[in-house]
Amino acid sequence: MSRIDVRKTYKLYVGGKFPRSESGRTYPVYAAPARSGATPRLLANAAAASRKDAREAVVAARAAQPGWAGATAYNRGQVLYRVAEVMEGRREQFVADVRAAEGVSAARAEALVSAAIDRWVWYAGWSDKFTQVAGGVNPVAGPFFDVSVPEPVGVVAILAPQASSLLGLVSVLAPTIVTGNTAVVLTSATRPLPAVTLAECLATSDVPGGVVNILTGDPAEMAPWLASHRDVGGLDLTGAADAAGVDWGALEASAADTLTRVLRPGGTGAEAVEPDWLPEPGLGRMMRFVDVKTVWHPKGR
Amino acid sequence: MTVIEYAPAPESRALVRLEASYGLFVGGEFVAASGPSFATINPATEEVLAQVSEASAAGVDAAVKAARTAYTRVWSKLSGTDRGKYLFRIARLLQERAREFAVLETLDNGKPITQSRDVDIPLAAAHFFYHAGWADKLAYAVPPGPGGSTPAPLGVVGGIIPWNFPLLMLAWKVAPALAAGNTIVLKPAETTPLTALLFAQVCQEAELPPGVVNIVTGAGATGAALVAHPGVDKIAFTGSTAVGKQIARALAGTRTSATLELGGKGANIVFDDAPLDEAIEGIVGGIFFNQGHVCCAGSRLLVQESIADEVERRLKRRLATLRVGDPLDKNTDVGAINSRTQLDTIAGLAHVGEAEGAHRWDTGCALPEQGFWFRPTVFTGVTQTHRIAQEEIFGPVLSVLTFRTPAEAVAKANNTPYGLAAGIWTEKGSRLLWLADQLKAGVVWGNTYNQFDPTSPFGGVKESGYGREGGRHGLAAYLQGEGH
């Protein structure tokens, strides 16, 4: 007789801890159907985070932000590289998670997980290079030292991609935090479980609690509260593509009252399209959630 | 104390030839607007300078169409080298006609001629020179990504600018927009349209292809029509935070990008080891330059408690020597308030400052009978909850607060929704650099204040807006890809 396996309870990740939703709610998460008409297989009852959970996550992210931004770039790079190490150790679990979530072949899931880990390593390496590439000394017409450096905008709320449950998630999260922001992530509504596994990697590397906060549930319910939140400085709407009930224009409008920096979803016009995550991404996502600070000082004897 | 009397040294108005009325500048020609017009006045005398057209939505539409046609047919097909040559021409023309521009700016705005002559106009020309050189080097302006190609322009830019630095703000928008390969529709402020209209003549003299630069005059409704126009690919706005938020809301859900340079409540932080002579000059220049009509003005003085009395005494002594009066007089330090509306705003907030319990002091100097004037004013005993410590006054009014420790200075400096600029005065380098890191501000001036340069990115954080102007960062905001 085969062994009775031990199943996992999937919870939120807030402030370095794994709480249930304060609302007590859960929602069923199913495997992507192998063929149409097949009976959906229940994967888990994931936590359905509430407005209050989202606010708690912002509090945790805000509390963690000065320390994370104040760490040396070398240290942030080391910590983020450590995440990739832990991800590599959990490869098999990620492959199984992604396969179940996205309904892809084993080979495809392997490739996506490899790309996700490599993407994390790629961004980790930017931590102590981005400032030089994005900043510089300005040759002003006067006896002044004048230098411009990018600085994080603070707490960034991220609507993670709906389809690409791990590679897409890593591709929006890593560029946000590598520059010193902290993040509140709303996972894919229907494919949230790889994000919870990633949370377990974050919790067991040296990422300080609160730097990344991960909320499973309905993004349409939580996103408006994050978009208008006065302590949220950036809003990544990438995951608005194919998110049921999410109107990215309305979210951008409610972010206008606090002049929150908004990264619009891909696509043209009102249509939101999830991008292809495999190509090398460039600097755009890191640039979107920094503000350049320019410091002047006279030169003289 | 003896105040030395100077004989008046007025700059001549003879260089300026004003038309009685101006149309809109669309497609390379001045076109008579069908709608209403409004008067622009000299705020120092209330004399009417000219009648200016108020562009309706139809007028804005015509300008956007002209800009689109010029973009599609001409400007996007020119080489960067040729675009750059037009910008070099414009820069030279601004230098050649610099005094004419300076006098006109002073007439329309009320700022001292020494400031328009030595700051506004030379910096505007410098912006065109700087960006002219970028036009054929765009591939170097943003770090090349994988498969990096020359970044593409956005298309048609809508520029909306304020009245405090009319030509300079025009240059901040027009020069990078054109260098990056865009065309532009620019709306100057309703109280200061004249140098923009003179700039239109410069475009004609430079033989800039028609429609590359279009000037639509008008007030808020004209600006709103430009923001709402679906043919505009980017809005570049400098102005108030309230209007900036309206623009952000109006553009939500579209693919139109925006650069927003908004209000500020700059903290000028003075430590007890500061070089006091320089610091006093920095405080005075920080808030009284351009009548305090500066978004990055050092309108909050944070002074260390141990030297607060001495700084206050020295500051008042220095302010007593400021000459307030005729902007065309080369001896004038502080000119006219730009409009009656703005004067009312300043007077209203100063009244609130008194009502809330701060101590008001001004120089008591004589003011001209005609025009709009406000004496350089200092409020002491200001606390963080006072409205004059939180709200932008945009006038020659300084709020003085004190602090004991560097940490307290940081907490107080950052305690507003704004984050545009800040100043730090200390001889201790490590403390200055630590503070520069801590301050939530887009620009930090250490042992100086109000320095500007075309190569130096300028812009705010938090509710002072987003995007940068100047430098490589400012240029990137007019290109597709990673700049926005």
C-alpha cells in the first residue's frame, strides 16, 4: 500500500511570516485541465486575501523598505543570489507546480523553471551595476560637482501575470526589489501556487521579512485598495492582462491622486496583453520604479 | 543701518516691438483665432501689453494635426544631423536676440531684468545647444538593450508650461522633444504668452519646417483640450500638483505618457557649522529669487536651534537691503508678483500664517502704487502643522522652523507630500552626503541652492511629480522604450 502523503496548506506571505487570510477565506485552485471537458483536479484551497490583508502587507513592506534600500548594493545582490540558490534546490517542486498550474509538458515546465532561476540570477547581478548605468556625473557649466543616481520609489504594488505563474512572476518581482523597493504582489488569480513556493524560497534565504509580500486571492478585489493607497509609490499593472474583473485604466486613475508611478500593461489601446517572458528583458522594469536624484555641491579651494 | 541709494538704471524697452494682437502659431504661420481673445499685462504697471487669442478645442485640434503632419511627412524623415542643425540655429537666434527676449520676459512676467537677462534667456539658449548635439546621438542616450537599435521618438508632444520661467520652460520642453525627433504643440501660461509667441518668430527665422513647433495660447481649458486630444502621444507638464493630478487622471487607461514637474515645499537645512555668509545668501536666493515663484524654492528654512537667533538676525539684516520695485531697473532684486490672482493667493496664505500663530515679519519697504507687489516676508515660530509649512505659497514668503539633531532635520524636511528640492548647509562632508541620501527630493543642493543646467536632470519625487528634464534622463523621456 502506498504511503499517505502529507499535504501542504497554502497561505499568504506577509512580513516574513505565513499567515492565513484574516478573513478566514480560501478559494479552490485547480490544475490546468489536461484536455477540455476533463474534470478539474483540485490542487489546494489557497488563502483568499482581503482588503485588510493587503493593507497589512503595505505596512510590512513600508517598514522593511528603508533597511532594504539602505543595505549596500553588494549585500542586496548577495541576498538575491541566495534566493536563486534556494530556488535551484527546489527545482523539482517548481517544475511540478508550474506543470500543474499552467498545464504544460514536463519539458516545457523544466525550461520555464530554468528561465525563472536564470532570470533571478540576472537581476541579482544588476544590484551593484544599475546605479552606474542609470546614473552618472553631469558636466554642468559651473564649478560644481553634480551627480545623478536612481533611488527606489518605495513600496510597489504588483499585479503579477495571470498566465506565466513563475517566470512571469520572477520577471516582475526581481527588477522591482533589486533597486531597493519593497513589494506587495497579487499573484495570478487562478495559478497562485508557484508564487507560494517562491515565498518559501524567500523566507529561507536572507531576504528580510516584508521586502516581498505575496497575496493570493482575487486581484480584482484587492488591487483598487493598493492602487489608491497613500503609502504605495509604484503600481505594476502587468498582470491586468486576462485578469477577470480588473480594469487597468480605472486602477491607473485611482493611482493618480497620489501620483503613484504606474507601469502600464503590455498591448495597445485599452487592450492589455501579457508579454512573452523568455527574451532578455532590458532595463525598463528597473527604470520604471526608480526616481533619479541629482545632488549638487560647489568645488573650490 | 545705512542703505545705499542707487540712481535708477532702467533697461530700454526699445528693442521690443509688440503687436497689438497675436493669433495662434500653427503650421508655421500665425493664424487668427476665431474665438475670444484676452489681454496680457505687465504685472509691474498693469499696462496692457497685447491681446492674445484663446485657443478653443478646434484651435488645439488644428495645431495637433499640423504637428502630426509635420511629424509624418518631414521631421521623422530628417536625419538626426539635420534636426540638430535646426536646433543649433534656434540656439544662436536666441543668443542673438537675447536682450529683446529678456526685456519682453520682464515686461510680461514682472521678474527683474537682471534675472531674465542672466538666467532665463541664457539657460534657454543653453538648453537648445545641449539638445542640438543629442539629435544625431540618440542611440547613445539610453543604454542599448539586447539587439539595441536607435530609439524611436514618440510622435506629437503636448507641452504645457507655467508663468514663472516662460521661455526657459518652453526650452525645457521644445528642445528635447525636437532633438528626439518629435513635433510639439506648446501652450504657454495665460499670463505670460509673449516670449513663446516671439519664439514662434525665431522658428520662422530658423526656417524650421512648418508644424514642427506650434504655439496655442489660452488658459486651463486650452490645456485640458490638449491633454484630452487623442492625437497627442506625450504630455510634458510643468505646473501645480493639483493640475498634475488631473492630467494623470485624464491620461489613465490610455497609452499617452507624461512627464509631470509639479509643486514643492523645499527645505533649506542649515547646520550650526555652516558657512553662514554663504548660507544667508543661499537662503535669500532660495526663496526670494524670482519673487519666490519657483517650484523648487527653499520655502522652508530648517535651522539648527543653536544658531537660530543669529541666522534670523543676519537674515533680516540682509533682507533689508533687497530692492523691490521696477523690474526693468538693473538695481532691482525682487520684481512684481506675476498676477493679481497669485498676489491674492500669497496674501491669503500669509494671513493664514498669522492666524495660525506664526510670527510675521517683513522688510517694510515702500512698494509701487501700480502693479502687484508683495514684500519679502519671513515667518518665525512656524510648526510642522502650520499651513505655511505644508502648502506651496509660490511667493516671497519664508517659513522658519528649527531642529536639534540631523535625524530631526530629515524627519521635518521629508514631512510634506512634496519632494522636489532641498538644500543642506554644513561644512561636514559626511553629514552632507548622509543627508542627501535621506532626503526625499529629486534635487539636493549642498552648500548652494537654485542651480540649473541643461545637463543636470531636474524633477521631483512623491507629489512633486515624475519624470526628469535635462540630461540624458530628460531626453530619454521623449523616446520610446526605457525612459518612461
